[in-house]
Amino acid sequence: MCEKFVRSVSSRLFSFSANVSGVIINTCGWVKENGYKSLTHIAQAFEVDVIVVLDQERLYNELVRDMPNFVKVVFLPKSGGVSMLHIYYKLCIL
């Protein structure tokens, strides 16, 4: 299924402006065990060259270890004003 999606996205990148601008792949927070395997599979299928990790040092270190050398893995800490959304508000949104 992932490969079919990759082919679909890649076919839309034939225009010059889309090709040079790239694609942002936003993933969920499932980063352990099978979630990590899915994340690395998606990165390899899309042939990404940059991965940005937001405030998860363990994930950053694992990606640096497991990704090919040509993939740049960047760690970004949360800024000082960011706070976690309470579970109550998350449930109300659904």
C-alpha cells in the first residue's frame, strides 16, 4: 500500500515547481516497535533526504543510527511556549 501511495505522489512531482519544492510527510507519534518500522519504511520508500524530529531525542538517535548517510536527521526541541494539550480537550475535538 505504501509503494502505491509513493507512486501516486511521485507521478505528481513531474512539474518543475513541485519537484524542487519537495513533499512534507507528517507522521503520527507512533514511534516504537512497528511504528518505528513503518516510519523508516516510509522514509526509504519516499527516498527522503531530510528528517526533522520534534522533541524526541530517543527517536532522533535511532534515526541517525538506522538511516543511510545521505539522509540528514535534524533534531528540533519544542520552543518554550509550547504546552501539551490535555486529554480532555483532545476528546472534545473528536
